[in-house]
Amino acid sequence: MISNSHDETLKGLNIKYNKNVQFIPENIADKFPNLVGLQVWNCSVKWIERRHFKNLRELKTLGLAYNEIEIVDSEAFKDQEKLEKLSLYDNRIEYLSPKTFTHLPNLIELYLHSN
């Protein structure tokens, strides 16, 4: 959980180089509803689900590289219609459902190497 702070002006959030971070905080959209960029790099995140990003409707860039992600729920990005860049490289992903990226009409860049 992220603290009780609430900031509607914050556009970018970087959570990097922290092996104690094992999941995306579920309340991130409550605290920072207008995020355009979210980077969670080099942490210990193991899976991602729709609930992690559900209300981050302004997100254009999502970086989840250098984690330990093994599972990507097929609807993880269902609410990310504005997402343009998605980085999932250097994780442990072995399988992605064909439906995983179907809800991303504005996706321009997708990085999946080194999984």
C-alpha cells in the first residue's frame, strides 16, 4: 500500500532498484489518479493483474522491466486504452495469452525480449 497521500498533479512515478517491492500497489490509482508514466524496474514483482492498473486511465508509458514477472493476466491491460509504450523485458514470462494486448489500440512500442 502507498501512504495516505493524494496527489492529482503527479504525472510520473518511478519505483526502481528495490527488491522489497514484490507487487504493484493496488491503491496507486487512488493516490495518483493522473499518472501518465509508471516505472517499476528492478524490483521483485512476480505477477501483474488488471486490478493493479484498473483506474490508471491516463497511463501512456508503463515500464515493468528487470523484475521477476512470471504471470501476466490476460486482462492486465484491459483499461489502458491510452497506453503507448509497454516494457516487460528481462522478466520470467514464458506465456502470454493472445488476448493480453488486444485492448491497447494506441500501443506503439512493446518490449518483451529476455524472457
